[in-house]
Amino acid sequence: MRTKGVRQSQRTELDRCFDICPKSPSPPRNGERIGRDERAIVPMPVRNIMACLQCVAVVTVLFFGEEGGRSSMLSVAAFSTRPPVSKPLTTRSSSQRLHLHWEISLPLVVYNGNENSMNDSNHDNLSQHLCRAFNEIVESTEFFEVASTLDENNVDTVDNSSKKSTVKKIQSSHSHDGASVGSCRIPLFGSQVTVQMQLNLQSSGVESPQQPRSPKPTRTVTLSIDNCSDNTEISWICTKFYESRASLQGILDLSVLHPFVVAPPSFSMATTTSKLDPGVPAASAPLAGSTRTAAILKSSPTEHDIDSHQNSIMARLQRHGYVVVDAPELPRTNLVQHAALTDFLTEKTGQGDSIRTDTVHYLTRTEAAACGLTDHFDVLTSLASYLNENYEIEESPYKPLPPATEDSPLTNPERIQLAEYENSGFYTAHSDNPIVQDSGGSGLVRENFRRFTAILYMNEGWTKGDGGAVRLYLRSQALQYVQEVYSESEEPRWHVVDVLPSNGRLLLFDSRLVHSVEPVLSEQKRRALTLWIKRPIEGGV
Ligand SMILES: O=C(O)CCC(=O)C(=O)O
Ligand SMILES: [Fe+2]
């Protein structure tokens, strides 16, 4: 059976960027070190978000086996403006993963015209300030996770995804006289992705009769990101730091991160709102993508970025089994809409308060429209057609399921679930499409036809302290007894990611993935709209 809309050997925009390039003909600017193996990086066109890597940041691309054990450095990849000068890297098996090292120097805010005049005790102060600010950023950014204790120059990362704990040492390029002031992990992009901030003391070069050594060493701060697999992940992390720059105010100037920050999408709503999908009936999910949803998922300022953004969203969904989309164009819910919904929330689910405590209602499009939520409904129901066209089957650690085939494209049910959790509310770990005994008792089957779960959250100003995160247990698709995720063992077996139910956030995940709603700590009610995208055509929710 041929898979519909599935491009078998598409070469991604990212692949095109990472063409192997031999040593640059011209030396690196200002004699700066570029990459760990000192080979050069050729800049991309300015329109590319990573264009200014050549100025301040360094990138090294390493290829590791998925296990990380056979870590052989095969090449340094280049962002190239020129036609590839040697064979491009077009194929990457799923057992290979790009491990990017990226670092940038962050300028210290200068006082009295000369930050060097600070004495040694100020240096300790600075280190403490940086430490505190870094922790504040990690604490306030839900996707950042405190790394295990650091020694001065190494970051220990513990991989929870397997029983065996692995410790990876990341050698800092300033290890001789730098001290880490903070480190965190970004489980969103994989258990090995780390960010480190380091305060370095550097003497001002070699002493010579013409240039006597300055009595005071220069302080520099570097931010380094390790083990990302593409430049959009790096940009995303930079964006999160940039958004938290208030924590570093007066200490570091984060404006140097600005060129790497993911710009808000700039497509024109005028050209897209008029083409809104009129809702997708279950029996006829169109194979042509919805213009609006496609625009949201692809949104980015330039053609190049549209491609890589799209790839990264679909690639993340494939690679991790889930993706979070925080596009400003996604509809948020206001108080008037919330008030209109309240009347609908009368039903319990019948699953019992020990499993879930939410109140639900399954909204039709007409009901959604009556509450001013047509946009919400249409964004969710447009996803099926986008996935039909853009989700690609790729080898993955768990058995892949085609999302759509010619015979059975992804479809939508007629209704979407509105769910409300009050303070203390929760939903224990479950799969939306669990493995069950088939009716004849002769084997194991999936309970239903849910393929992807799409959730649009509706909660303004929600923070970590409000609880109620949806907890995703990564790579749990094949788990038969979902409660096993709670079983205690010395090493946590599952790598988990918590996603906050923030207003306007879209979460899309493989319905087989085990997940839970963690207890709500807020007095504010936690609401969400959930759609189960199905394969094949199926009635009901
Ligand atoms: O609201 C959420 O974040 C998840 C809800 C859920 O898992 C469900 O209703 O099946
Ligand atoms: Fe669920």
C-alpha cells in the first residue's frame, strides 16, 4: 500500500545547509578559533537565521551513533553560500544524530567605562550573580531542567531514557581558566542537549616588549549549547534565553543573541483568514492542507526558514513523538469565551475520580462557534490534512505507523473535547490508544483508531507553580501496562517532559504515548480543547 503524501527521500533544507566543506581558503576572521577541530565554517546567506555564526559563534557538527558510544567525528559541516564543493551529506540514518556544539561570547555590561577595573572580590560577586541569574532563567523556563552537579569544567548529564545512567563529559574550550556558573539540560530536544554558561578569566595574550602583559586578566562569559541536532533547536534555546534577559540585566548584554532569536512569524493573516477551513467532517478530511494551519506550522519570515521550521516541527513530532507549537497566530481564549463555555461543562467522564477528575463536554463546531471558538475548532481540525501531506514515515526507535495511506487518510471526529480540571484535579498516566486484548482474547490490539492527539490550551498566565502540566513519558508508545511508568526503581526508566497548558499553545503527540495531567495547584480552572486525529475513518471520539 502506497503511503499518501509521504515523501520517501526528501532532502531537508537542513541537509542542504550541512554540506561538507573542506578547509576554508581564507583564515578565520581575527584569528578566532572556529570549531573544535579548528576547521572553518562558511557563512550562509544573511537571510538565514544562523548567518551571523561566522561573527561570534562557533559550531561544530559531530556525528554520533544514537548510543553515543561510537563517537567518531566524521566531518565539520558548513553553512555554505556556495554550491557544495564536495559531496553533500544527504543521507542520515536514524541511528546517526547530529551533535552540534555552538558557543557565543556574551559581553559583560561595562561600568565606568571599564569592567576590568573590578577587583577579585568583584569577580566572585559576578560569578554569584551569574549563577543566580542562570538558575532563575532555568527555573522560569519550563523546558529547561537543572543539570546534575557540575564540577568546574565538565557537565554531567544523566540519560534517564534508559535504565543505565550515562555520564557524558563536555569538555569546555576554555577549560584551563574558566568556571561554569550554570548548566541545564533541554530534554525537549533530547537527554543529551545541554546549555552551559561559563565565566572565563583570560590573560591578555603573550607578553612581548612591544605589548606588555596587562596586569588584569580579561573576563569573558560564554554560553555554549551542546548536542543539538539542528540549528532551529539552537535558535529556539537562544530565544528562550533572550526572552529571560531581564534576569541578567545589568550583568550581561544578551542583545548579541538577538540575531539567533526566532522571529515571530510574518505571514499575512489577511491572506489566510479568508481561506479558513470550514471545519472538517469526519468522513471527508481533505487531503489538501489547510492554508491557515499550514501557515502556522510553517510560519517563518523567509522561504528558507519556512522550510526548516516545517521540517523541524514534523521532524520533532517524528523523533520525539510530540511537538509543542507556540505560534502567536494560534488562537488564545479570552474571559468572554471562557464564560460562554462554563454552561457546557456538566459531564463527568465515567472513568472514576481515582483515574481522572475533569469535567468534559464534546463540542460540535456549532457549539464552538456559539462560544466564539470557531478559530480554535478549525485550527485543530485542520491538522489532519496538514499531517496527511507533511508527516513523513521515517525509521524511528519505536515501530512507526503511517499516519495516512491512500485508503485511510487521517480524519477528524465531529466533536472536540473540552475538559476542565479544578484545583487538585488530575488525570493519571494513560495512553489515548492503549494496547488491549482483542475481543476474541487471542492477541493484543490497539483499543481504537486514534493516531495523534492535538490539544489547544486555554489558560492565561499559567506558570510552573500552577501545576497541571501534561507529563509526557517519551518513547512509551509500546508500553502495555501504562501504570508501569509509576513503578519505582533506582534510575527513572522514563524520560519525561512536562508541558504547561498555556493559553494559545498547541501540543501535538502520538496518541500511543503515555501521558498524565499532573495535579493542578492553581485556583484557576485548567481548560483545554482536545481533538483525536484518527486513522482510518471512525465515528465518535
Ligand atoms: O489536557 C491535557 O493536557 C491532557 C488531557 C488528556 O490526556 C486526555 O483528555 O486524554
Ligand atoms: Fe490523554
